[in-house]
Amino acid sequence: MKDEGSNSLFSNTDRDWEYYGKNDPYYGVFTSDEFRSSTLGDEQIARFFQSGEEYIEQILGTIYKCVDSEFSPNKVLDFGCGVGRLVIPLAKRFDSVTGVDVSRSMIVEAEKNCIKFNLSNVEFVQSDDRLSLLSGTFDLIHSYIVFQHIPVRRGEAIFRQLLNTLNPGGVGVLQFIYRSNPLKRVFDAVPFANTLYSIYKGKPIGDRPIQMNQYNLNSLFAGLQSAGCQNLYISFTRHANNYGVTLFFQKE
């Protein structure tokens, strides 16, 4: 996937995520030191997947309460699926789940995890900006803490493509950052500054940069309306100094 519209002069976000997929896949999903490959054990793995179970329960509860109390999807898509933290609880609840990720190494690890959980109703697709390898349409499309790591121009194009895959009556749950840490944006914009940021944050110097891109909510709302999405419900999110929203909506 060509990395167009990056906020950094040299950072290629596709290569960055493949780096984490190969070297530190669980940390790449949850940037907490307890999930570093060097210290990862059974206890950390259990917490990692339990957090996914709790998150999906929360999301489904919000859908039933605020969007459609009778919502009953069959086909589900998780965009930016990583190693399957959310794919697995979704696959336990619904007939068919598709996980999409830009990193082939992340997908390989997610496939191994689905085998461990005895799940056979999941398929994985490697992403590009046009979602060209993705086929079919879906009743539920979901993405969490993913778009913020994609340069905005690319992310908005993917957002529109995802809306096109949503069936009438289907529900979308997509999270975006609308105000990010200004210091992090400065480091993202300056060549070679990731080394300085790693030192500042006490991270290994060899880590690839993780961009935090903020999206224009007006542009997202216009995209939703153009695609015929209604029943909009907004939940605020916050990670450190990054302010965001989760958009819950239903397509007519």
C-alpha cells in the first residue's frame, strides 16, 4: 500500500506497522510495556484478550441502548484488527468475522490466535487504501484506535470505502482522534525526531514512530450523511492528551 499523505517527511506508516507486527505485535496494539515481546507471558496474554472481551461487551451494549435495540448482525468487519484482540470476542458472538490489517505479520499472529481459541468463522484480509482485497458487505463495521495512526488523507479515503461496505440497516462503530497531543505532532512532522521522542518517553530508540493524526469531525459527518447514515450517537474517548470520539451510526 503506497503511503500517501503522511504527516512525516520520512515515516512510512505501512512499514512502521509491519515492524511492530514482526517484532512487538502485542505492544503495537496496546502500547503498554507489559505487552512487550521481551516480557510477554501467559498472564499478560490473558489480560490482553480479556480487555477485548470487556470492550466488545461495552460496544454492543451501547449499540443496543443508543442505536438499535434489535440489532442482530451476521457479518462483521474489524478494521485494523492487529493480532485479533477484538476479532476473537466478535467471532464468539457472530456468524462471520473479517479482520483487516495493513501488516501481514499482524495477520499471521491473529490467525494463530484464532486457532488457539478454536474459531473457524474468521477470515483475514490485508489492507490497502482502496480495500481492494476486501469482498462482500457487512452488517457491522468496527474500528478502534486505528485511524489515528493513519495519515488523514489516506484515512478519509478508507473511511469512505468502509461506509460503502455497510449493508442497509447495518451499524458502524468507528473511533477517531479530533485533537492530538501537540508535542507529538511536532515530533511526527520533523525528520528523524522519533529518536528524540523515544528518548523523551523512555522508549527503546529503535522503535518505529506511531503517528497520532487528528481528523476533522465536519468532514467525517459529511461522509456519514452522504452515505445515508443516520441514528448517530457519539461517545467521547481520551488517551493521554489525545481527545477523540467513537461514532456509532446506522445506515438507512
